[in-house]
Amino acid sequence: MSSTLPGPWPELPTAAWRETYVTLHLWTQIVGKIRLARAPWLNHSWHVALYVTSCGLTTSPIPDGIGTFQIDFDFINHHLRISTSSGATRRLALAGHSVASFHTAVMTALAELGIHIAIDDMPNELPDPVRFSDDERHASYDPDAVRRFLQILVNVDRVLKQFRTGFLGKASPVHFFWGSFDLAVTRFSGRRAPRHAGGVPHLSDDVACEAYSHEVSSAGFWPGSGAIDFPAFYSYAYPEPAGFRSTQVRPDAAFFDETLGEFILPYDAVRTAAQPDQALLEFVRSTYEAAADAAKWDRDALECWPGKPGVVRMI
């Protein structure tokens, strides 16, 4: 890969940065579990997610007694920063760490700041997990690939936030789930859903059931692995209504993957489109419409015109 700054929608084939991807995924799990250990439970596990910033990912403020602390990945300068509401900070370089040494360095930095936290040492939602403290194998960090990944996250975050403005009903923030390593936004019909069957690898069935307690249409971006070993956008409905998977959605490159039970749009189809933002908006809008129509959501009550900067929504 080139060491030059990435283009607006850069290339990032999964195979080219796989080892860095796996290492980074595990690092985000460590940081995410720190937030999980302190943040009070919020519906659908929204309290555990990370958020895209102009330079990486953040926990946002985490409670610590009468103060707070925050952990930020900086994918431009390639360091992790821990800051407290009292003004104390610690910083560590991302390159040169295995998962085990990163885990040790982060916990040591927290202790130096007077923050004492114990986390579950086992990765979630991954096959054949190895405890963070024992994982010396995963130790790759390609700064160029990570910078490209950041640019993609910034783009997707922008477009999904625009998409979110067209919905009056309950909707999640645009947030990054470190378990599955995807950036997502979810809309809710307002109706209860059948109890989820659980069975997500290394994830409590109680967590899965709580996450899918209500009907949803969810969409997001995922760097890819397993059956979809390329970066892609996805969209699914839970529970899946009859006729959903057979709906024609946009753009033409989108397809329904029978194994995942989700609509998939390859990232490269967006990256190479004449208007990438519009191509992605077409995908998330059309797949939401497919879910909402098939499940007979009250769209008149739930939807509104997309928001515009500085323009009050008309009532």
C-alpha cells in the first residue's frame, strides 16, 4: 500500500491489512471492556460502543467516582491517549505492541492515574479466543492501513448520521461495536420482537436477547472476514419479515447473502461510484424501506425529511 495520504474513499482490501485488522480489533475490545466495566447499562448495549472522531475512535467520558476519564485512539498520530477530568493524561504509541503488551500498558497507565479496573480477559464474538494477557501472536500495526481505515470510518459516520436525520422514531447513535468491529446505526419500529435465540460465540445470551428486544432495521460498515472476506456495508432486519430478502434494493451491486441473512453492498462498489455518498445513502434507505414495508411499520409516524444544517425541521 502507498504511504501517501488516502483519497476520499480509499482502497482497503481485507487481505492487505488482515494482521493489523485482527490486532486492532483486539485492542478495541480491551478499551471497550474498560468502558463496559464502568458505564451503567444502556438499552441494547449502547453504553459499550466507541464513537468516531476526526482522528480515530473514542470511548467518550467514562464515570470514575465524581470524575470521568476518556480513552482515545488517534489513528493519525498513532497513539492511545487516556485523559481524566482532573487534567491528568497518559499516552502510549500504538506501533510495537502485541495484544498482551498493549493490555499491560493500558492497565498500567490507568493505575498510574489512580483508576483501578478489572475486565474480562477473554475476547468476545471471535472464534478460538486467546486471553488478552496471553496473546503475543497478534502484534501488527500498519500505520498506512490504519489511516485508510480511519478515512473510511469518517466517511461512513458522516453518511449514516445524515441517514439518521430522516427518522423520528427511536434510533441508535452512529456507533462502533468493538465485539463485531463494525460501525452501525439502528432504527426501531417501537414494537417488541420475539426473544432472540442467542448463540453468538462468546457473547452472553442475555446480552443478545436484550440487544434484540425490539424490532429493528440496522445498517453499517464492516471490514469483512469469514464468508464476506472483503469490506462491505450490510443491512438486516430483526425479526426478518416475510418478503424482505427478495426485495430489489439499490444500488445494483447490492445483494442478499443467504449465509449471513443480510443485504450486502461491497465497499468497492461505493468507493468507485460517481457519487459515493449517494450510493451508500441509496443502500441504507432502500434496505430500510424493504424492512419497514415488509414488516408494516408505521412509516408516516416514524419518518421525516432528512435534516439540513441550520434549518429547523418543519412541523
